[in-house]
Amino acid sequence: MNYHIWTEGCQMNVADSQRVGSALEHLGYSQTENVELADVIVMNTCVVRQSAEDKATGRLTSLRPLKQKNPNLIINLMGCLVGVKGHDRLKKAFPFVDVFSPPSDPGPLISHLTQGEVRSFEDAETTRRFLAMDEELVLPVSEQGKLVSAYIPIVYGCSHACTYCIIPYKRGIERSRPVGDIISEVRSLASQGVVEITLLGQIVDRYGKDIVDGPNLAQLLKLTAEVPGIQRVRFLTSHPNYFGEELIDAIANTPKVMPHIELPIQAGDDKVLENMRRGYTQQNYRDIVAKIREKIPHCSIATDIIVGFPGETHEQFMQTYQVLEDLRLDVAHLARYSTRIGTVADRKMEDDVSDEDKRERFRILEDQQERIVAEINAKLLGQTVEVLFEEKVKGRWRGRTPTNKLVFVESDENLRGQIRAVQVTWTGPWSMQATLPAKAPATLIAQEIL
Ligand code: SAH
């Protein structure tokens, strides 16, 4: 029996898919890349922009002939297209879908496959909790292959309600997971060879704010870094309103917490930020970046930007350009504003920036960022950096520096899961190439130590 998973969207969806895959493997299914060979197809969807939603519905429609050919095929629609508020409309539009699952919830699929019965899960308690759709349940995820790096959701949902954003409506209110569950998941993953953990939340720095007597994100990062076997800890996505000094200190003072921060600004103009209901000014953002750089000088910072938000004038857009020019961030994830039905921006504002202008603003920032990042990365040429290698792609090993920069190395050694010092031989805006130093003879190493 085979399963096929199609995943679209954020890291949270990737984590959710890993969990579904793991659960299916407990039930005896094997993963296949070929959708035609699958007995179960999971479509894990994203609706953050219209383009993502169109992709999901297009892909789903393309499955209809497969289902007609093989009525026993089970199609599971999961994620933000389904959401947490019921799916009657979807059921009518896609009658060939067998199971609908809200984001982060493999429960409906597993119940459907087992008809509520215990099957080949290893222990009955796991199965019971799983079928009860117990969100706190920890399933090891590295069954699907040798995972080096794993995502762990620590806060589900979001309660912030930025005016453009559909996520709170689709993923429900913010819920932090208990620290015990998170740490036991980290331990389980570490025992299976995972060396890097990325803690996830829509607003990850709000972790713990809804739990009495629990740790905050700064404390959780330290606890995660202390788990034996874990070499690197990352976290995303942060919101500027909650990015305080304690968190900056925790990153600065915990060597295993990587110096890389995903901190969306969304826009560089105060009026636009207010209309987005982000809760900070561009100066607040600049102050946080200055504080990060003061305490963690080598830290890389990524941001998200939306161009063409309702009412954004060219002058206001140029404020965003100026902020990026001044701050010189390592990554900017760019998006053109896309109206999402039901959001405040949809109900109260007019999508009045033309598509042409949105595309133009996008292109201006894309060019700017390519230039800035190429300059930042060029400084690494000839330097030695530490890379955690994950997999070999087309003959080259792929890995990341502590600052999350992508590095490719040619080597016949098996580097999977290893952290190695490499020398950078080429840099571009989106990746670098490096070489492994030849292994020094033992005597030489001894001399160097002396
Ligand atoms: N919770 C995270 C990530 C949200 S989704 C955060 O608060 O930043 C990822 C990115 O998609 C957002 O940061 C935003 O830049 C973009 N985005 C969200 N809604 C959008 C919309 N309606 N149109 C265009 N981009 C959007």
C-alpha cells in the first residue's frame, strides 16, 4: 500500500505532512512520488494568496480521473483550504474527496483508514490518543527516511488578525503546546538521528503566553538546545511586537541556537503598517534590528514584505524600499497583495493598487534585494564556514550555514547529518559553493594543537 503527499505553503504545512506521513507509515503504507501508484493521496493545501489557492484547486481537480479509474483510491484534502470552520461548500465542489482534515490534524484520515480500530500502531495507547485526535500526541517523524532536520510546531493557530491575513480564520485561535510534549518530541527525534530542530509558530515569539507557569520562547530554546544529540536549534516566524531583549540574549548566549531570525516587517510606511494592523512603526522595527546586531553581530535577518496593500501609494512603497536599503537584510520574502475573502482588508478596504503597479513594485524590490544579498554573501568568499549537510542533490551535497545560507559542496564522502568546516569558493545571491579541506594527517593536527 502506497501513499502520496502533495504539500503547498508554509513550514507548518511541511511539518503537518511529515506527521501524516509518519502516521501512515505506522499503518503500513509506504511513500511514493508517483501519484498514479498511490492508494492514499494527501493534498496539504495553502490559501494565503489566491495563487496558492488556485494551485491547490487545480491540482485537486486533476485527481478526479484517478478516482474515476480507481474508486478504492482515498483522497484526503488537508490544510488551510479546509480550515477549522467546516467544509460543506468544499464537499459540494469536490465530491470525489473522501476525507477533509483541518490544518495540523491527521486525525480524520487515520480514523477513516482504521475505521476507529487499532491496526498496526505499535502501542495501543499511541493509537488511542491518535484516534482521539490528541494534538499533544507526539509521533516520531523520521520514519520516512533519514531526517537530519525536523520541524516541530510549538504554537498552533494565530490570534493576531493582521487585516490582510486569512491564517487566523483557517488555523483557529492561538494554542501553545505544553513544554513536556515538545521536549519529548525533540528527544524522540534526536534518538532517531535528527540533529537540527526548527520550532514553528505563525507568531513563534508568542509561545507560552497562553499557558500559566510555562516557559517562554527564550526558555524553550535553551531547553531544546540541551537535549543530547541536538546540534542546532532554529525558530520561526517572529513578530516584532514580541521580539524582546530576553529572546535576543537567549540567541546570543546559547551557541546551539542559530543566529538567524525571520522577522517580517511587511511594509516600511507607518500608515500602511497601521492599516495592516501590525502594531509597530518602521522605527520600532529599525530599533529591533539595531538591538539584534548590537548583541549578535553575525546574525542574519530575513523579512516578509507585501507590496500593493490597499491604498499604498508610490511614496509609501518607496518607504519600504528605503528601509530595505538602510537595513540590508539577508532575505526578503516578497508577495503581491492578494485579497482574501472575509479578512478586514477585504471587507473594509479597496484593492486599489493595479496589478501592473504591484508587479512593478515587486520587481523593484526583487532587483534591490538581489544586489544587496549578493554583496552580503560576497564577503564570505574565501572564508571558512560551518555547514550542516542534509542531502546530496545532483551530485552535490547541500547544507546550511548557521546563518541559514545555502551551500553546495562536491564530495564522495557521506556528509549527511555532519557539521563540517568548509571554505567558500563562489558566492551568489541565493547560494554558495565551497570545498571540504583535505583531511590533515594526524601529526599535523597534533602540531597545530601544540
Ligand atoms: N504568521 C507569519 C507568516 C504568515 S504567511 C507572519 O506573521 O508573518 C507568510 C507571509 O505571507 C506573510 O508574512 C505575508 O508577507 C504574506 N501574506 C499574508 N497574507 C497575504 C495576502 N493576503 N496577500 C499577500 N501576501 C500575504
